[in-house]
Amino acid sequence: MDVVQSYQPLLRQAQSVYDVAKRTDLMPAHRLSSHLGNRLFFKREDTQPTFSFKCRGAYAKIAALSEAEKQAGIITASAGNHAQGVALACQNQGLSAYIVMPETTPSIKVQSVQALGGQAILHGDDYDTAYQHALYLANQHRYTYVHPYDDPMVIAGQGTIGLEIMDQMDMATVDGLFVPVGGGGLIAGVIVAIKHRYPGVRIIGVESEESACLHAALAHGHRVALDTVGIFADGVAVKQIGEAPYRIIREHVDHVITVSVDEICASIKDNFEETRVLVEPAGALSLAGIKRYIQTHHAQNQTFVGITCGANTNFDRLRHIAERTEIGEKTESILGVTIPEQPGSFLSFCEAIGKRVVTEFNYRYSHNERAQVFVGVRTREAEAIIDPLTASGYTVVNLTDNEAAKLHIRYMIGGQTALPHERLFRFRFPEKPGALLKFLAHLGSQWTITLFHYRNHGAAYGRVLVGLAATPTDTQLDETLATLGYWFQEESDNPAYALFLKSAPK
């Protein structure tokens, strides 16, 4: 029997979800439709009681358990949205709920679990670590484990979204249904619901490029575990696609798109301007995928549906989102420009830029012949500003896609060093007490720290730029960093470093 056909009895059983979930609206996005030249609709799962679709799958699974399984107590691991769904389902049925969540989980999700009567257990820096701890506790205490995505009944619960879309939309008019992908439970559920009746409807998965486990699995022909995942889009920060979802997805998904953090941030803004709702990063994935698809396929006058899967985000994360939005919208270019260090040079430079909106301008004296300027200019095409500057004799480096420049070096312009040897590294630390101390203790005192820049961007991970007095051939430093346990990347050859932080020629 085909896997889609085999799920139809489970979809009928999953109608129990409406004990706690609501039938959400399929909302036309008039403003974005006009702007993008296509018809867009949002399936508003951000309006569920837990502000996420996850309450569907959680309730479908728990309602289907035996009485003995229920009374044993329910445990799960989750980055937050499934956690709230389990807590709500257990509250509805009078059951005990134990929720293991990463220590990096946004506090709004932890508080929501507690408000629903769930016991939040914070453990580890990511979902996979929390998952292993939840399995340990389930074995120790004989709790019943409810998986957030790798379970047929959970998949069927999420599939009720697909059933609703078919009731709300003429599927013959749909040119693409865009679905966020983390562990795969949502897209698998949508597939088994819709492909059963409308096999020709294109279902397109959208992943964050920081956690593209489905893309990796399809590329290898089997499930693979990513070495690391970025958790800006914490709702989809999964290292490996689920086994049960993958059996469905690999046969029936039509396309998979990966999008950047900048594109996600831009789509959060777009969604807010359309709905006046601040969705979480995972909740903006489908719109980011639609925009990427329209751009790459030159789509016009087509009809696209995107699932807005959640709206659980910390308010302080908005700092990071707002900062990256203009770059994600491709409306700002970040440039490093060399200008003469002489009277009138700033005026000449600004005249070369012309009557454009300057979004950022950083400079510090460091050399008596030339100056390095970090400048942001509002323009959709970097070449539109780079070409006239180059023609005017300026040396220009395009830093628009340079992570180190955007996160750190923009705040350190002119901080050049006279040290003969320095190596530059970017690190990613979990935002929790003791993370910096752990790093410094592991590094030891053998190498002098020549530069340090950290800024809290409201994300679950802090980004740190560190300079160390070390030669390029210092293998002991390489070996020490390799055992650190944090993500890092050397930036010693980064052009922004050469422009702004290396020692100036004599």
C-alpha cells in the first residue's frame, strides 16, 4: 500500500485535535500579492491557542494513547512549540507533562509551558541534547514519550492542516504550497492529506540554510545528521530529518528551498506589514521560500499558499531581526572603501555616492595617507554604487554578504594593531551563564587576546570575534580550538579584516 494511502485512517482518527485546536483562516495577502505580482495566501497557524500548529500533532498522539500510557505521565523534548502543544494536551486531559527544553529556548516558550501546567526541564544547548535527556528520563521513570515529529499519529495530527486547506481553497488553482521544514512532521502531514486527493499539487519544503537536514538527506539519498545547526530559527533547528516523515517526503515532495537568516528576517517584516503579527523565524520560512521561488523562477500571476507555522519569539530578538532585515530585502549594500586621508576627501566621497540614503558610516583615523571607511548605502543593486565609486578612483570591497563585517567589524573600524602576528576567529557561544568562562578556561593563558568583540543580538547564540597573538603556523592553537566544543571559523583572510583591523603599512 502506498504510504499516502496508509495514513488515511490516521487522518480520520486525528479529528480529535479540535478538542484543543482551531480551524485557522486561509488569509489572502493582498499587499504582498500586489508587490510580488502573484497571489499569496497565508494559512494562519500562528493563531492557534499556543500560537503554533504543534498543538495538533501533540494532541492527536496523546488522545490516541492507552489509559495506562497516559497515567504513566507524558514526557517530550522540544525547542518550545511542541512543548506547549504537549502541555496543552495534558492540561486538557488532566495528565502530568514533563518537557525537556534546551537551555537556549526563548523564555517566552518556557513560560508558556509552565503556564499550561507543564514541568519545564532545561537541559543542553540544542534540541538533540534535550532529546537524549528526555529519553533517559523516560527510561528511568517509565514516562510515555511523545515525539515532536517522528511519529505517525503526530504526522496525522499536523495533516489536519492540509485537510482544512483543501476545504478552504480550490486546489486546482494552487501553483505551489510552501511548508516550513524542521524534523519533517508538518510537511509529511500536509503531503498525506493533500496528495491523496490532489497528487498534482506542488508541495515545496522550505528550510533555514543553517539547519537544512532535508536538503542534505535528499542529496545523499538517505537521512544524514548535520554536524551543527544554527538556531536562529529555533522551531526548525533539527540535525536530522525524522525517519517516519522522510519515508513520506522522499517520494512525494516536489521541491526543497533553503533560505538565509537575512531572507527570514526580511520575511518577518513582510509578514508583520501584512498581518500586524510578529511571527517567529520558523513562521516566516514559507514566505521567504515563496519570495525566493518567485525570484528564481520568474513567476508571475501564480497562486501560492504558505503555512505561517508559529509566532513564539522573544521581544529582544527583534534587535537582530531589524538589523538584518534591510540586507535580507536586498535594499542595503555594505561596502569597505579606501579614500585619501586629506582635507575634503569625505566631501568628495559623498559627492561620488550622490543623493542616496546612507544607512551607516564608520571611520577612524589610522593612517596618514589613506582611510578605510565602512559605509552602508540603500540600494537594491550593489553595482549601482560600486561602479561609480570605482570609476571615481576609489578602491571598493563589497561586504554585503560578509558575516564578520556585519556582526562585528562594523563596530570596530580603525582598531588596527601593530603586532607582527595576529589571527582572527569567529566563535558562536550559547547565551547562558558561564559560556565565556568555559571558553577562556579551555583556551588557557598561552596566547594573548588582541581583540574581543561580543554583542547580544537577542538570538540563542552569542557571536564573538576574537583576535589572538599567534602565527599562521601555530598548530598547537589549531589543536586547542579543535577540541573547544563550540562552532568557530577563522577570519584571518577576511577582506574586511585586512581593510580595518590589520596593521597599516608604514
